[in-house]
Amino acid sequence: MERMTQKTADGYTVAPEAQAQAITRLGRWEDMMEQLEREQAEISALLEELRAAGKEKSVRFRESFARKLTVSTMLDTLRRSSR
């Protein structure tokens, strides 16, 4: 990935000619974050349904749980880097 920002003592700067492209990239990152948050909620709801049906040992439950862990790790990484 080509970096568009320069880190400064006060935060970050973007060259004027790169601002539109940087805003587009930021928007895409924010879209990805929102999608991951929605996916996390959907997976949690599915896991709860499967638990209620006593399907904790099913392939679907295990695959969904693994996906939840993956999405959770991605969200944690993104949240740590956006502080």
C-alpha cells in the first residue's frame, strides 16, 4: 500500500494533491469497519440461535465461531490503530 499521509508531531498531514484520494481511502476503511461490525453482530446472533438449538458441536457452529474470532481480531487491530 502506498502511504498518502505523513506522520507529524501533531498527527498526520496529506499533501493537497492527494487529499481527494486520501478521503476516498479513509471512507473505504470506514466502510470496512462498519461491515465488520455488522458481520460480528450477525455471527453473534447466529451463534446464539445455534446454542439455543443445542448445536454447539455442529460444523456450522464451529465455522461461525472461527469466523467470529477472525472478525473480532480484525476489529481489535483496527480499533487499536485508530486511537
